Amino acid sequence: MSAGISNNGLAQGGTEWPVHSMDRPRPPVVDPGPERPSAPPPADAVVLFDGRDLAQWQRADGSPARWRVAQGYMEAAGGSGNVLTRRSFGDVQVHLEWATPSPAAREGQARGNSGVFLMGHYEIQVLDSWRNETYADGQAAAIFGQTPPLVNASRPPGAWQTYDIIFRRPRFAADGSVLQPARVTVLHNGVLVHDAVAFTGRTVHARQARYEPHADRLPLMLQEHGDPVRYRNIWVRELAEN
Ligand code: MG
């Protein structure tokens, strides 16, 4: 959706700001420095993409992923759908690198949109937020529709950017009620943008999030939003539950 959509007038959990409010202040811009070469994964990582093939990925219906692989990256192909890992994960550390198209095309949410969906439900937004106005809770590194990043640590379009994510899954009681919300810590280009922030529920668009119970382990998903966003060097470390 483009900027300026009307909201439903509901404040989201814990804040006074309606979902996707254009009045919500934008986080300060912090230059994270130039892009850096990829570093090899740690020894105990589950490598999900090493630049060669999509063997670890599939479409939502279980058919082979159809993103483009070239020169060490995978690229969202228009109309090919989201890609999900074949393996499922609960509590994880995630590292990945992404780049939005250059030159940038279009504006707001239509500029380099993708997303990292933890457990397929909880999105850390991927967007070209280099001099690109959109609602604060929808810019790069936002917990989409819920919480803006602490700062805007974006690099320009075409430059490789990193996310390092520590995710703790939600815990549900037997009756489906939430014992503990999902929590996430995120570094964008090495800069802290979320510090153990709770998700208010599953990611939804232009509505207030809420939780629905689900399995303890689910695939990681990357969003295909019509823009040829690229990813490389994707790995996770499974974390012991705390
Ligand atoms: Mg997105």
C-alpha cells in the first residue's frame, strides 16, 4: 500500500499511535557506514543460502521456490510468491543481507518492499528507506505495523545491508492464550534498532495485530512484494529456549 492510507483509528498495543500513522515521528537517520563484504557463517549455523541454489527454500504450497539465483544472491521474482525455508525454527539468531533495486523506482511502500517473516508470521520490514517517506511503522527494519526502528540505519539502494535478528518465539498456553509474546532484537547494518521488543501479534496490514496460536516451530519466510529485492548469506543459529 502507498503512504497516506486511512487508519482504523485504533491505537496499537502499548502506544498512542494508530497503525501506519503518517503523523508518527520518523526515527532519526544514522549513517551506518559503507557496505561490507560478507563474513562466513559461524560453525554451528544452519546455512539457508550460500549463494548457490534454493535447495533450502520452497513456495507456500511446497513446490520449488522460483526466485532468481545469480552471482551469489537470490532475487524476488515478480509474481513468484513468498519463499519459505524447508526447515522450521523456533527461537533463533538470524543473519541475512539484502539489497533493494538501484536506481530506486516508485515511492513509499512500493520502493524495494520485501520482508523477513519470523515463523512466517512476524515481519521485520525490508524496504528502501533511503530518503523515502513512508509511515514510521512500515519503514526498513520496522516491526511492520507495530513498532518503528529506534533509528533509520539504511544504506542507499543497491548497497548490501545486514539484519542480525534474535527472535524468541511466542509461548501459548494449552487454551491458546498468550503466555509470552514473541520478542525480537534487531541490528540493522550493525546498529541496534529493536531491543527485546514484543510483537503485539501476527503481522497484518492496516489493522491492529493480534495473536493466534501456532506450532512451536515454523519456517522462516521472505516476502515477494513485486520488487526485485536481493538476498545473500542467509543463516540461522537455533537457540536453546530460555
Ligand atoms: Mg514488506
